[in-house]
Amino acid sequence: MDLRFTPDEIAFRDEVRAFMRDALPAPIRRKMVEARRLEKDDIVTWQRILNARGWAVPHWPVAWGGTGWSPVKQYIFHEELQQAPAPDPLPFGVNMVGPVIIAFGSEAQKRRHLPRIANLDDWWCQGFSEPGAGSDLASLKTTARRDGDSYVVNGQKTWTTTAQYADWIFCLVRADPAAKKQQGISFLLIDMKTPGITVRPIQTIDGGREVNEVFFDDVRVPVENRVGEENRGWDYAKFLLGNERTGIARIGTSKARIRRLKEIAALERAGDKPLIEDERFRTKIAAVEVELKALEMTQLRVVAAARERNEPDPASSILKIKGSEIQQAVSELLLEAIGPYALPEETHDDADRWNEPPIGPEWAGPLAPHYFNWRKVSIYGGSNEIQKNIIAKAILGL
Amino acid sequence: MDLSLTDEQRLLKESVERLLMDRFGFEARQRFMAEPAGWSRALWQSYAELGLLGLPFEEKHGGVGGGPVETMIVMEAFGRALALEPFLATVVLGGGLLRRGADEAMRSALIPKIARGVLLLAFAHAERQSRYDLADVATTARRDGGGYVLDGAKTLVIHGDCADKLIVSARLAGARRDRDGLGLFVIDADAAGVSRRGYRTVDGLRAAEVVLSGARVGASEILGEPGKAFPLIAQVADEAIAALAAEAVGAMAATHEMTVDYLKTRKQFGVPIGSFQVLQHRAAEMLIALEQARSMALFAAMMVEEPDPTERRRAIAAAKVQIGRSGRFVGQQAIQLHGGMGMTMEYKVGHYFKRVTAIDALFGDADHHLAELARLGGLIGAREAK
Ligand SMILES: Cc1cc2nc3c(=O)[nH]c(=O)nc-3n(C[C@H](O)[C@H](O)[C@H](O)COP(=O)(O)OP(=O)(O)OC[C@H]3O[C@@H](n4cnc5c(N)ncnc54)[C@H](O)[C@@H]3O)c2cc1C
């Protein structure tokens, strides 16, 4: 057993680190450091930079742009990217629909979509959840009626992240109304420009507009846009969700946020000294750092095991739960660090006021919205309660 | 000991709750937020008619002579409704400072106007560097002829944007964080040398940054003895905390009810999600947190007029710790148990969450008061050596 990276891995880490330092545009890096919202352009710009380097989809097969890195190198890459801190490549494309198309899609689908996903020529969104189907995803009701060479899709998706930017949506639909729950589900790729699709934004408690309702009214989708077999969609969805959960620990992101927290705590003053010298506050940060180190070691163990197993580990639920708890704990400490300056509402969305100086320290503005917004990480991707159910069933056999 | 409400208090509770139920639904709140002041002047007049704006004041000043329990009752109702109006700023803070600190001439000139709803006040005290330290005041008051000249910058002045008059703390003597040397000055909000920048806070309420540059106040517009204002500031801040504790309890109680309702109605896997034991336990834990908070809000109301300032401070600090912790737990779990719904601006529960978050950051958060309580020796004295 050896915790240290090999010389080869260290050289790789340094290479990635140098790339992140040199290639990440400063304005994007600043937004990431400060926990500000990114624009569509930021994410597109960055992913294209990564893709130009051949690093947008490292985990894909080499034939489709993957790097062939070992799990350890993939881990190192992701860790360095998050610590930079750089935006993750758009997960709906590279982590969700991309791997599904690779594993179950047709050759035509691969050729058509994979290069455009890697280069973020197409923005994808995830049309799984519905008003009546959240944790109980398999109860979804959106229908796809076969009509010649097309499906006619009717229904509603909700909580669809960045549907307002999307060129494509991948959807779970019910093509066979007779089949029972999980069995009747199919996986469709739908062009967002198709007539009959309406996107309506949902504002979240932090004031952002990242999620949407998406309505389908007699939307015609060519049968060739179905992934894999009809009625096998649930299997593909499970495959996808397994992949979704592994990326969700966000250890590098938490490290970057803790660095930011310490920076801010050194600037904030509590009484006659910097907040970072306040014993109580320092202790609270250290306690989170312990949790994070433990999680990092757990992640490394999963990475090491994946070398032999080659499939998602049910222990990824542990990563999801702990990762989200840690991210939320850090968001609370960031909020506490700014003390009363949690109060002013950010006005940067407000066209008349964008150039006014911020109220209080310039680092404070995004942190209350970040705290509010980050409540989502224990809800989406399978809520933490659902993750615990998975642990109880799949790991413990209860 | 008696922890029950009197008939009159019960009547007060019912009438405030009814008024808010009739006039302050969630849609009305959205509408009021869009008004120029960010809250409803019409509703403010209704508060006046109901006697709420004269609640803590003497009858001879147009008040109703209520005490901390009455304030608690009203604030709890405001918490439930997510009220937006400047009651804390005008009646609790401004009114509290005047009631306790002003001479009779000023009291009889100003307090009746508060009670009638025609005078709005704000307490311009916190400064950029002060964080939660009430004594940390860099704004200066320089004697000049018969009066004073004020210079400095005040921050996070709750409802300072709509106030007619500001009560400004400023330093007459001493170093920046000394408790001695502070004065409180009453100044027209649009007086020469006073500039304000109003803004919304994350909970949908309003605040202002206030800059004083050579602002003049007359000698009669100082509260109490010049240089000796700290005990008054500390007392009124504690009254504000007691009031906020009650407001937080109202918000938490409503949050909890909404969540339990949601657990009963939202179905997943063919059953109400409230049938999952893990969520039942979570709702039970939320109730425990709520009841602990309610108890401490009650404790705060009963201790806020305790004559021994150290005893009072310990009690209020303890209450603020409990409120902060319970508020965070109840708020976060309410969002979690609502799933995606909890994250939406259109749905009320997120707004409660934001209000209790804001309350924690007002007049010192849970950590701040926990440290202070520890410094003051906690609540239980060590056994005395005989
Ligand atoms: C910001 C955000 C972005 C999202 N983005 C997307 C997206 O892009 N695409 C998409 O398809 N979806 C997306 N989602 C939806 C997300 O996956 C769902 O919110 C999630 O699955 C929970 O479903 P729900 O909101 O309906 O809550 P519900 O399923 O109604 O859950 C409510 C509460 O009940 C609990 N619960 C439910 N079942 C059980 C059980 N069996 N045992 C114990 N507890 C249970 C939950 O944990 C939760 O606390 C997003 C959600 C959010 C908040």
C-alpha cells in the first residue's frame, strides 16, 4: 500500500495543473473562486478549450475522444480541474447522455452526437423528472405514441437544468402504456427546436433561473432518435444515474471552496483580529477538513477498486451523501464568515444597478445565494434519503 | 409561575393573526414587495388602528402599555405571515430607544406619531468593521456650538431607506471599541449631510447604507447622557433579539406545518411520502427544534426586562443561540423534505428559510452569542464554596 502517487502520476498531475493555470480564462476562474453564477458562454468557452487539448471527455473510449487514462489519472485530472477551480464539462452531455449513447446507441447516433457533445456544439439537458415523478422516477407519465417512423411525445418534464440553453434533451418516456412501471420506459433524444416544445423558467430561492419546466405537445420525434431498444429505457437510466453519482462528491470543488473560505476569514475581522484567528471558527473549518480528507480517501479507495471492477460502485452513494453534506457545510461556513453581510440581496441581475458598488465587502454578495442554492445538492441526483435507501438495500441487504 | 396568556393577550393574538390572514397572504406579500417602499403603507395604517404601533408605549403617549409578551405575540404572528413592514425598526428599535432614552419632551413629541403610524424610525448603528460588536463605533460626534456634528458611515440599517428619522450612534470619546463614549442622536433622515442608499435584503425586507458627513443635530436631540449610551444600546438590542426570536418561532412553526402537510399530500412510490419512517423522524426532530426555540423565545421575553444586565445578556444570548440553531435545522430540513418544490421562489417555504437565515445574522449569530454566553460563565453557576 502506498498513498503517494507514482512519479508518472506526479508528472501527470503537474502537467494538468500547469494546463489549468495557463488555459483557464481569468474571468471564468474568478467567477468560480467567488462562487458566482456562470453564463452559458463561460461553460462553452472552457469546454472547447479542454476539447482542443483532447481533455473534454477523458473517460470516453479513445475512439470517441477519450484519453485512455487509468482511473487514478482520471481522478487526478478531475481533482485538478475542480481545484483550479474550473467548471466541470457540461455533465448532461459528457457524463450522462454521452456514455449512454456510447454503451447503447446506434452507430449513427454516435457519429452524429458524440463529437458535438465533446465540443459542446450541442447543449444537452436532462428530461427525467416530472411533477409526479421525482424520487419515484419510474412513475413518469410522459408518453411517446408510435406513429409510423415517429413517436409523438406528450407530457411534462420539470426541474430541467439549463433547458433554456439546450439544443437537445434526453428524455425518459412511456412508449408502451400497457407495460408496468419500469418496463414501459424508453429513452429518446429530442431536438429542442422541434415544434410543440415549450420551456418555462422556474426561479429558485437564490434568485437564479437554472431550472425549467419543459412541456411537450404532440412533439414528433423520429424513431431513429430512440436509444437502444424500446422499453429498455429504465436500464439505460440506471446506468446513467450510476455514472451521475460518482462525479457528485466534488472533492476538488470543496477544497477550492475551503481555500476561499480561509481567504475570506483572513480578511473578515471579528473584534480586534481576523476571523481566521478566532479559535471557534478555525475549529469549525478544521472539522470539515477532516470530513473532507476522509471522503477523499474513500474516493481513492473507490478509484482503486474500479481498476479491478470496471463498473460503478454502490459505494458511490456514500460519496454522494458525504460529498453533498460537506459542500453544504462549507456553504454554511462561507455564510457565517461574512456575518451580517449575508443580508444584502445581490443586485447584479438588476439592469439599472449592475455598476453600483456592492454593499459591504465585494466577496460577500454571492455567498448567501450560494448557501441557498446549494441546498439542491442533497436533493438532486437522487436525494440523500434515496441514497441511504440504496445503501440499506444494495449494500446492507436490508 | 404562569406561562399562559391573559385574556387580553389572547385577544391581541387573535386579532393580529386575523388581520394578517385577511390582508397578508403570500400573493399580497409579493405585491407589497413591489410597492415603492417594499411594504404596504395601507397595512401599516391598519397596524396603527389595531394599536400594534403603540404596543410598548405608555398610554399617555398614545400607546397601549404592553410588555415583552405582547411584543412576542405580535412578532410571532409577523413571523408566520412573513411580514415586511418596519415594525422592528420603528417600534422595537426606534421606539425602544426613545421610550427608554429620550426626555419627556421628545417622547411626547415623537412617540404618539409612531403609534399613529405617521413616523418611521430606523436605528443607524452597525458599521462596516463592527460585525456583531455593539460597542464598535467609529462614527464621530463632535461638539459644535450648541449641538453636534456627525461624521461616519452606517451599514445594514434595517428599513433605513424609508425612515423619517434615524437614531444614529456616534462616538463622543474613547477608542473605537470602547463601551464608554457613545452617544445616540436623533436626526431627520433627509437632513443636510445625511445620504442613504436603500436596497433589498435576501429575505425580501429592506435596509440602507447611511453616510453622515457633517450632519448637524441640536443639543436636545441626543438620547440620555452624552457618552453613556452603551447600556441603552445593549438593552434595546436585546429587546430586538427577543422580538426576532418570536418572529423566528412564528416562521419556524409555519415552516413545520407546511412540511407536515406536504408529507401528508405528496405521493411517491404510490404512497404519501409521510409514510416513510425516516421522514416521520425528521419531521419529529423539526418539531423538537421548533419547541426548543419556542421555549427560548418565551424565556427571552420574560428575561428581557431583567434589571441585572449580565443576567439579561446571558438569557438573551442563550435564546439567540437556540433560535439560530433551530432555525437553521428547521429551514434546511423543510427544503429537503419538499424536494425540488422547496427550492422554488414561487413556493412559500423557501422564503421562511431565508427569513430565519437572515434573523440569525441580525444582532449576532448563534456562534457570536454562544461565545458571549461562555464568556459570561454560561447559564448555570458553579457550586459555591461554603
Ligand atoms: C436544482 C435542481 C436541479 C435539477 N435538475 C434536474 C435535471 O436537470 N433533470 C431532471 O430530470 N431532474 C432534475 N432535478 C430533479 C431532481 O432529481 C428531483 O428533485 C429529485 O429526484 C427529487 O424529486 P422531487 O423533487 O420530486 O422530490 P420528492 O421525490 O417528492 O421527495 C420529497 C422528499 O421525500 C423524500 N423521499 C422520497 N421518497 C422517499 C423514500 N422512499 N424514502 C425516504 N424519503 C423519500 C425525498 O428525499 C425528499 O426529501 C433537479 C432538482 C433540483 C432541485
